[in-house]
Amino acid sequence: MPPAPPHTPLVVRFGAFGDMVLIVPLLKALRQRYGRPCDLVSAGPWTEPLMQRVPACGPVRLITSRKMPYLINRSQQQFVGWLRQRPAGPVYVFEADEKSHWLLQRGGVRPEWICSLRDLPRLPGENILEHALRLGRETPAALHDSPDFPVDPTTKPTARPTLTDADRADCRAWIEQRSLIGAPLVLVQSGNKKTMRRGSRQRSSNIKYWPEDSWAQVVTAVRQALPASRVILCGSPAERPLAEDIQQRSRVDGVVVATDDLPIPRLLALQEVAHSMISVDTGPAHGAAAMGCPLVVMFARIDPLLYAPTPTTAPVRLVSPDPVLGDASMSAIPPETVITAWRQMAGV
């Protein structure tokens, strides 16, 4: 095998939690190609705790806003200053917006070092993870005639982060504190960032809204089918009112609201040991698939195959509205469809 090229790849991806899970294979592939962990520029508080558990990712730089003018955004200025001091190397841009490229240009990155999503359109039916890996197989023009021309990785990396012993110990302590030891843990992710914006949960712009009563029927069915189980209602602290509504409407015991208790490392560790998860299409669903947690995930108004979580070791079932009914909203999915998908997957 030829020696690793003396280049550190830079990846540009400003994504939500699920988006960042989906580029973990890209980071791993680039580390295999170039022999070094990737630098990453991104946004959002979820990025660092996730990427700290991905050895293929090195230092992370966060930009607080790309929409703000450059002259009044310190994080953009700091990123450009860092770029100007950074040695030339391959840059992989998994963003189509012009601002990302403008910042790179201002930082002195020459076009021949850049492989960009905007030059690599998605193929028909191509999953977003496969699209990212295809970008990672591109080679910057600056290296085409170099003896350090990087080779493609020999294996297809997974999206699974690497948890620490401390992560798992923290999760075990939380399970013990909640008196959940020995119970099959069924995770439910009912909310997403659109759900938690101001206004009614049922507004038309919230395409991932699924009625509270539908969730309650699912929770009740899980407890009846698997009496030893405990249902854990996941989410962020802002999703607590939604979780509490579901808990009250389900009218069964063994339902735990955990929206204040699940920072990303603990959530990933919990998904690693959980019995299964039922979720809308959102970041924690991608985390569950990456951690090998059997998953049922609901989609609306998009082709599920384009954005489906990619499993590592456990099954993933995709549920979407029946096109015959002519209603593509998530509310058109009957609870019975989700319950059946979960029971078949879980074998209960």
C-alpha cells in the first residue's frame, strides 16, 4: 500500500443532527484515502459531541450563521483566517449554497483543491449517504498528476460512531436511576425541529406532524404487545409538552418522558442497548440506525429511499402515506400501519 499522502482533507457540511450522522461514512472514507482525520467546518451544538465519537474526524470549526453578513459575523471571519494559515489540501463541500464557496475563496482555497456537491448532482433514486460517499470518491484536480494520488477505500464505511466506556457507564447509570434495568426499552421520537417552532403543531408547514392520539395508540400497543417493556419518549427539552401530551393520552403505565435527559452521547448509548425505536424522519432516527437499533421511521411528502436512515446491523422499516389516498402528509399514516410494522420487525 502506498504511503499516506501528506494532506489533511477538509469537509464542509452545515447540517442538522441527522445530516451529520449521514456524513460519518464520508469522513471515514476520506480518512482511509488520505491517511489522516478530516478537519470539519459545520454548525449546530450537536456537531461536536457527535464528532468527538468519530475518530475519522479531527478538529471541528463551527460557523454560527452563514446568512449574516461577513463583516458582522466573527465565526465567519475566524474561519477565513484559519483557512489562510492552513496548508493547501483537498476540500469536500457537501453544500450547494454559494456562501460556502465564497468563504473558501476568501480564505484562499484554490478551485483545483475543491470537490463540490454542486458539481456532482444526485443520481435518480440515490440516497443522501450514497451521494456523500460518491463525493468522497472524487479527487481534486490538484492531485490528478501527483504521486500522492489517493486511492479509493477498499471497504464501505458505516455511520456508526465510537462510544467511550464513559458514555456507556453514564447510560447505565441513567437506566438504573430511572428503574429501567432489565426492561426492553422501546424508544419513541415524536417531535422534530419543525414541530417545536412557534404556532400550532398541526400547521400545514409542519409536514412531520403525527397526531398525539396516533402516538398514544402506538405507545399503548407496544405496552400491550410487550408487557415487560418500558416506552421512553425521547426528544429535546423543547419537546417535553408534546411528550407529556402523548404520555397522558396513552393512559398506560411504563411510559417515561426523557426529553430533559438525553444529550447526544447518552442518546446514542441508549440506542445501542434499546429494544427498538419508532420515530418520525428526524435526526435521532438516523442515530438509531447507525447504532444498530431496530427502527420504524415515518416519512411524508418525499421518497423515503432518498433520505432513509442506513442501518448498520439491525433492520429499518420505512412507513409512508398510501399514495392511493392522495394525502402525502404524515397524518395520513394510520396508527395500525406503524404498529404492524413495529410488531413484524420486533417479532412480537
